[in-house]
Amino acid sequence: MSDAAGLALFMSGLGEIARGMDEPSIPPVWRRELLNARDPPRVTCTHHEYEQVPDTKGTIIPSDDMAHRSFFFGPKEVSAIRGLLPLHLRQCSNFEILTACLWRCRTIALQPDNDEEVRLICIVNARAKFDPPLPSGYYGNAFAFPVAVTTARQLCENPLGYALELVRKAKADVTQEYMHSMADLMVTKGRPHFTMGRSYLLTDLTRAGLREVDFGWGKAVYGGPADKGGIPSVASYYLRSKNAKGEEGIVIPVCLPSDAMERFIKELDNMLNNHVQPAKGGFIASSL
């Protein structure tokens, strides 16, 4: 088992051997004991990602009548979103800004009840969170699912900076202690699946290194998931891409019910082209 960073490491090593090397330039490291649970296990952190959330209002999206669209974000689009933020938040990463934007637009599009709890799950590579860091050749799973939690009303009626602050805090929660606590939870709770009710999962694959894999024919044209995955209505991936003009950017596939997709496109278009945020007071689609 491996995560995206580990998979890229493994495939790069195979590519080096395919190109004639006797062994990978970065020797593979097993050492799964580095992430073993402690003895005795002790869960010391809050792990919203594994809370059992009852789907009392049907917030797990059904799989019928779904629309699939991909959205390209180049420098122009990212700059437009940054312009909606207060000055102290404009230096945040592209991932953080786009994640806050998509979470907010998607929630508005789905029109949950105002008091409904909504969650944003982002995948964080924890390799550098350890002291010392995990070995460079470690290709096992070494990531966490930190969660930002709020209500639909707070997310949609507050400025975009509110969502961005929640995303940043969720990412910052991942520490060495958080990872050990998560391993202990896996042992004590029987390896629960992360909760999907009321959740949206976003993961950045733009820096995983999959497009740099070379088996002797040059770098990959594409590096990412082979299809839309098993939970397309819950998860989106950030992938490197170029638009028709040849501009480098990020393409993000989104899956929503058809009517919600129309609202999502309007909200996103409103933010990108008019540089305004949806008005307060509820889930009102933009006037475009």
C-alpha cells in the first residue's frame, strides 16, 4: 500500500530500471513500524474525519442523474479569487485558496439546510511532519485526512476568507502527534473509513511527481487517477494541465447532481468574472 507520493516514488524507481539503471537512485524503504500504533494506544487528538455522522437529511449524494465537469484554473482565475480575500490572506497557497472557493461554491450549489453541518476533508502529506522526517525512500501510506467543520449558513454567508481560515487550520492540525494519535485510533476503533456524510474531499496531485515518471519514452503526458474514482460525488483531485492557449494551470474534476452543477457553475463564474462573492442571506444563485 502506498499514497500518491509513495506511488510516484515506486514508479520512478521502475522507470529508472527500465532505462538501464541497476537499482533506483532512491533506495526503497519498508520500515512500516515507524507508523505503528503505540503500546498502549492513546488517542490524543480530535479526529473529525472518523466521526460517525448520521445522514439524517440525505446529504450523501445519490449516484443517479450526475453531471461531471472539469474546471481549469490558470494564473488569471487564481488571481481573481485572491482579489476577493483580505490582504493578510492573499499569500496563501493556490491549494488553500481553490479549496476554500470550491467548498463554498459546492455547498451553495447543493442547498443544504442552514443549520446543516458541512465538512471539508483535505489530504495532507505527513512525511515532513516527523522529527526526524520519514526516510526519503519510504513509499507507504503517510498522509492524514484533517477536516474543517462548520455549518452551511456560516460557510455561505461569511466572506471567502472564513472558509480559507478553516482550511488552513485543518492543515495545520496535522503534526507528528496527530499522526501517532491517528494510528492509535486505527487500532482502537478497528480501522474505520473516513466519514462521507456531509463531506467534500479535495486532494492535490499536482506535486506528486506522477508526470515526471519516465519509462524510456519521455515524461508522462498525464499523471493522475485513471477514472473518476469510487466516490466521485464526494472527492475531487487537483491535476496539472494546460488550457487551449497552452497556459499551465490546474484542472479539477467535479461531480454533482445536474441541477446543483448548474448552480455551481453560476456561482463560480460569478466569482471569477465579476470578482464578487454571493450575497448574504441564504442560497441564492447568482444572476448570471
